[in-house]
Amino acid sequence: MKKKEITILNKVPHYGKDGKKEGIFELDKSVFNGNYNSAVIHQAVLMYNANKRSGSASTKVRNEVSGGGKKPWRQKGTGRARVGSTRNPIWRGGGIVFGPHPRSFKYNMPKKVKRSALIHSINSKIHAGEAGVITELSLSEPRTRKFKSIVDKTKLLGTLLFVMDEIENNTYLAARNIKSVSVKLASDLNALDVLLHNNIILTEKAVVGLTKRLGI
């Protein structure tokens, strides 16, 4: 049986400060090589989505429903089925059998698996040609128009996630008014953040930080 060849895809578009494409940026191929494992990514997505659930759905059982203290009719002689309360589960307005009650859906995964899922999610974007690197993302004033200009010059369609090593206040204020754009710290980035966006762009400093954080 032939051994499967692994293709190294560690080159992504490089954008300047103004958002224009300037060339190619080569990532550390020991971490970002464009190869990914869908199963690991799927496990992480299930966990993050489960942890977002509030688990607040609730129903009342028979002894929690108000009323029903009096027996509707005598046990025998009426020709009707015997019944002890108007709040039993088969009556309208009665308690619920096996209904949902408040619970926690949260669970965790080993740190190594979460780290691996983040690496694979970024690699899936690299493989699909939906990842890039920008020199830096810094604004002199909090103007949405200026930030929108940078986004437009990248010529990327769909939602866009900018990953930075540090988010300046001007950048945050300018980006928050654009629905299709999100800004995230590299230190807080997880697999679900990456997958929820059509494209991901990292600053050069964020690449250094992520490589150090995810490297073996």
C-alpha cells in the first residue's frame, strides 16, 4: 500500500498596512502546513457549542403544578375511570412526565486536543485559501470608514476575522460597527472562532505569538 503523500501548504497572501496584497508570507511549516484532521475539529466544535448552552429549559412535574388537591369524583359508582387528581400527567394542565429540567451541558477536553483543534482549524483555512497575514492593524483615530477601507482593499468576501497580538482601542472602536468583521486576540483564539468566519487574517506579531503558543 502506497504511503499517502503530505502536501505542505504554508504560504499565504501578505497584505500591507492599507490592506492591499503585497506578496506571499511563509508560515512555520512545522505548525501551519495546510494539513488538517476534520475529526479533531468536529470534537472541538461540539464541545464549544455545548458549553454555550444555558441548560435552562424546565417543566413542572405532578407535585409542582398548582391545584389538584381534591379528588374530582368518588372512586366507584360513576362509570368513569378512577382518578385521584386533576393534575395527573394524562390530564390537560397536569404535570409533565420526563420533561426537561435545568442542567449543565458543559464539559471539557484535554488541553492538547484543544490546541490540536486550533492548529487544524487554521490549517483548514490555509488549505482552502481563506487565510492571510497583514503587516499590522493600527489606526490613528477610531474611524469605521478607515477600517472599512482596509477591509475592502483585501478583496475578501464574506465574514472576516482579524487576529491580533494586542487590540488597540481605536481599532476596536472602528471595527465594532462592521457586522461582517470581528477582531480577536491571538491569546484567546479557539477553533470555533476560526471556523465561524469565512476568512481569517493574522497580524505578523500574532503569527509569532501563535507559532510560539502552538509549536511543539
